[in-house]
Amino acid sequence: MRGTILVMAGEVKGSRTYISPLRAEQADQTRQRILSAARELFLERGYAGTKVQDVAAAARVSPDTVYVALGGKKGLLEGVWSLAVTGSHDPEGREQRERVEAIASCPDPRDRLRLLVELSCETLGRVSPVHAVLRAAADGHPFAADLQARMLGSRLDTQARNLRAVLGDAVLQPGLTVEDAAEHYSALLSPELFHLLTVVREWTLDRYQHWVWETLCREFFAGPGRPPSQT
């Protein structure tokens, strides 16, 4: 008797595995929902007070799904942080890279720096609340302390790369390297200082951005006037 055998791709040894675009999209949506639920619970209860089971319930998935998608509670914290840095609709950071490239095309160095500060403040608005959770968790959880240290290094590397793309060494004061400038930039545009001034001291975002920009202009550029143009 003749029969029909249906073979799914990947079920036969040696065949290429086929990943359904629909399934990949559904998995990404589930991951985003889990991270959104985790973020809300972390902000409300802190890292220690949040359980995987609670995140699963809030995201309407099973705890096993949370472990498969993100590897448990540690993965949740790292995922929530990464999502805050890149933005929910830009998981790979492509939009930010494109914006940095657009900023680099502006003719005036002071304008380029101002636009880069504005971009950093957008990121800080997302990151600062999550950073408070991470900072508190670091006191009692070695994983969180390690994550905090890695994120600090990653942030400094990113800011140095952005400053090199936007300014370079040509317009900086003599003796000031991009690496030195990045440390100044990173200190003034840190989650801690952003929280202190915009939340505790109740500065407006515009006031904070303008203060950072003016301070960095004095640090970065020679003379009291406009910086020399690149030629």
C-alpha cells in the first residue's frame, strides 16, 4: 500500500534546519512580554523581591518558558538592562548607530556634541530606573555586581566610540585624548548623576542637558569661543 510520508525540515539527519519566520516572531514577542513584566516587577519589588514565577504569571507564560527564553532570574535582569539601553523597538541598537552617523555629519562640533548629549539623555531616561535596581542588587548578589561592572565598561567603550565618530581628536583641546574625553562624558552622563539631578534635585531635562553640554564644551574645546572647525 502506498503511503504519503511528510517530513519536516530538520527531522532527517543531515538536512538543514528550517526556522519559521512566524515562530521566530512569536518567540520574540514572548521574550519582549517577559522582559516588560520583569522590568515592572523589578522596579516595584527590587531584584531580591522578584520571583521567576511572578514574572511568568505577569507575562502570561509558564516559568519554564521564562527559563528557556532568558535563562532564569539572572537572564531577566541582564535582558531588562540591555532592553533599556537599546530601546524596545531597537534590540540591536541599529537606530542609535544611524543617529550617531547622522550627528557626525553636522558641520559644527558644538552642535554635534549637543546632539550626542541629547541622544545619551534619551538612553538615560530608560536606563536610570533599571540602574537603581541593578545598583541595589549588586550589594548582595555577586552576579549583579559583575553585571554592573560589565555595563560600566561597556558604556564607557560605547561613549568613547561615539565621541570618536562625532568629534575625533582634531577638535579637542591639545593634550586631551578621546579616551580622556570619554571619561569626562561618562561621568557627567552617568545614571547616578542623571537620577540625582533630574529626580532628587528635580532639574528639568532641558536644564540637565544644557548644563552637561556647556560643561563638556569648556572641557573639550580650546578657548572661550566656538571650537575650531575641522578642515
